[in-house]
Amino acid sequence: MKPFRILLFLLSVFAILLLVSFFFPSDGIRIHNKFTLRFVTPEEIFQKDAVVYKDISEILSQSLVLYDSLPSVDVLPEAADYTNLDSSRSNEDSLQINIHRIEFPANDSSILFPFFRQLKRLNTTGELIRILHYGDSQIEQDRMTSYIRSRLQDRFGGSGIGLRPAVSLYGFQLSLRHYASDNWKRYTAFGNNDLSPEHNRYGVLASFARFTPYPEDDIQKDANSHTAWIQLVEPGRVKSLSGKYDLCRIYYGNCTEPVMYELYTDNALFDVDFLLPTTGVSEKSWHFNKPPSDLKIEFTGYVSPDFYCIALDGKRGIAVDNIPMRGSSGLVFTKIDQSMLKDMYKALNVKMLLLQFGGNAVPYIANNYSWYEKKFTNQLLMLKKICPGVPIIVIGVSDMSIKEKDVVVSYPNLESIRDALKNATFNADCAYWDMYEAMGGANSMPAWVNAEPPLASPDFIHFNSTGARIIAEMFYNAFIYEYDNYLEITENQKTSSRK
């Protein structure tokens, strides 16, 4: 075929496709409700890409994380190049950087004052208080929580990683390695779990574990005893207050007969005894003169108790617990036995709750999220009822991207879900921190993914460990900003009262 005819053929094909593009539905044609057939529009052919991603260079230029080595987190990759940043900035709190303010109903920041009073008195009371950080997969592997914990413990005292389940979905965390025998069974109040007990006594982590099945799952009692173990190891290359603890407590219940335990610290036998039968929640505790770097507990019995959590803490100061609930939208708390939850919160001396949810509602695009606002309001009201006087801060959903044709853009329903969360928070008289706006707002996630080095995963949903630390730093700065405002207010009140 002659070149002229080839050119004529190609031009004819292009003309036909261009003509089709004028008449093809802009939203595509749905086929068998499984996929949508789309066609490029004339505007997409002749116009430049209209999607503009946010510039996050100012956020990065102000971040301490990028050039200061904090003890509770991994070292940045060697390839990281932030030589343009002001590396002379100290690691102390700076209230002029990365301050995206916490929001309050009627701008009343006194919501947080009960917890701030606890912080201020820590040096004199010598007690151990704790913050529970609940969230979805965005906080798995101690992301975000590890940074918040490290900064708070450094300023207010305390040590230890806090609450751990008997068995985890993942063995590695930024502050600790968690190993367990393979005969544990995990029961959760959230996510897709085929193991469902005939009760709702899940405890403070909304989950528990057993090394034998439930009696109702076992028609005939096993005549043989069973052994299971848990091992918690401090990562050797990370020097952290989170990895140092001198107090270990186990919370268990539904124990029908004695179960023997052997506790080893740094490969040496520390204690041998029995967990005694109980119908409620019981605590077994150990105190160490020297923080162990390797803790192992073996259990032997015919029937397993329900193990709710292990607490690895200092004897005083502040504990910050990482409680990820993969797949949860934060609507799980009303599913848990409220009396039990109240008792465990009291026993653990919980003084603040952080709830970080919303991401798992995003893929289900709808026109209205009033249902989510109502249900999340109910969660907050229930928590406030069982722990009166304990402030709650809701950390909102992050930016998340979906692919549209050849570009990634923010989910169209993100701001609706953000608004539903914020409305629910204010309905329940709680505080709200807008992570979506703090990270840059619409179409900011691609900037985090494409940063050098990357600060988020290629799924355009989750922060990686470095990005999570930057976001956690921003939250910490906002939190400390409010705390310092509280100190100023109380000092002014004292001054006024003397006059």
C-alpha cells in the first residue's frame, strides 16, 4: 500500500473516532452492571489535563520528621534527600510550624481541659494515665501512634508500647516485634471474621484470643492439655522508650479452670503460677527491676480463657495505645458489652480517646451520608456515657484517590464523609482534627505518593511509615498548641485571682 493511502486511512479512522466521541455518552455505557465502557471526549483530546495536584512542599519544609531522628521510629531511607531543609531546627516543640488547629463545637476548647489537668499533675501524682488510639488500617503497625507516643512520653514521662493483643494480624511494628504460636484463634467485633462467639464481651481492643476453641465450638471436651505462647521483642536497632517497660499486665476472662503460665524475661524463667478461674475480667501483673528486651509467656491448659490484652507500660507517666481495626468504619463500639468496656477503661485509667475512622466508608459512594453521621454520633455518645469526663478527639479521614480514566483524583464523596464525621463529633460535644485539610485537601494524596522519597503507598490510600510520622507530627503540634493555650489560660486565671 502506498504511503498516501496509509495516511488517508489513518486520517479516516481518526475522523470516525472523533465523530463517535461527540455522540458517545460522557458518563459511559454500563455493561451488565459489571463495568463501564467509556470513550475519550473531544475536550480530553484537545485540552490540557485539568487535574491539579496540591503542592505540599511547605508542609515538608516545616517537618521535624524529615531530618530529626526520633527514637521510636525507623531511620529514613538512605536515598532521602532533604538537603534544602533547615536542619538546624531543634527537636523541641515549635508552635509556629504545621499547626492545623483542632476544631471544637462552638469553638469551646475547654472540652480537652480535663485531660490537660491530668497531664499537668503527672509530675506530682506519679500515676499512669493512658490515651487509646483507635483507628482503621491507616494506623496499623503502630503508624502515627508511635510518633504521638514518643513525643508525649518524652515530654510528660512514661514508657512502654501499651496495649497489645495476644495475637496480631502482623508481627512487626515500629516499636516492637510480636510473635505467637499458630494455635491462637482471634475473635473480633469488627471486620469479616468467621469466628463469632455467642456473646459480645470483646474487651478494650474490640477483640480477644483463645488457644482452644469455644466450648460451644467443641462438642466434646478435648482430653489433652494445650500449650500456646506469646513473645514480644524489642527491635535491637531502635532505641525507644516504647520498647522499655517495667510493668506487664494480662487481662483475661471467661476462665473456667486453672491455666498454668511460665513467664520468661531475656530467656530466663521469671515466674511460674496459674491463672485462676473467673467469670469477669481479671488482671495478672508483673513488675521488673530491669526492662526486658525479650518477653515470652507460655500458657498450658485444657480450656483457654479469653485473653483481652497485654499491657506493657511504665509504672508512671503516659501510655498511648495503638488499636487498629482493619475494615472498620468506627461503628463497632456499641456492639461491645458496655459494662465490661466501662470496667476495663477504669482499670486501665483511660483519660482520653482518639478515634481515627472514615476511610472504609469512602469506597461506597452515595449521595447522602446522614446515616453515617447518625451512627457515628451514637458511638461517641455511648463512649461518653461509659467514661464520663474523658475527652474524645476524632481524627478525620485522609485524602484518598480513585482512578478516573488515565488520572487519579480524590474520591467524589470524601468531603461528604468528612462533613458527616465532623457533624457527628460536634453533635456529641467532642473535638475534631481534619486530617484531610491538614495534608492539603482535595488531590493532595498523589503529592504524598509521588514525593521523593514517597510518603504514601501506591494504592493512593495509606501513608507509609514516613508519611504517617509527618501527619502524626502535625496532629501532635495541634494537640500541644491547645495544651499550651490551656496553661496560659490557667496561669492568667491565677494571676487575676491574686489581684
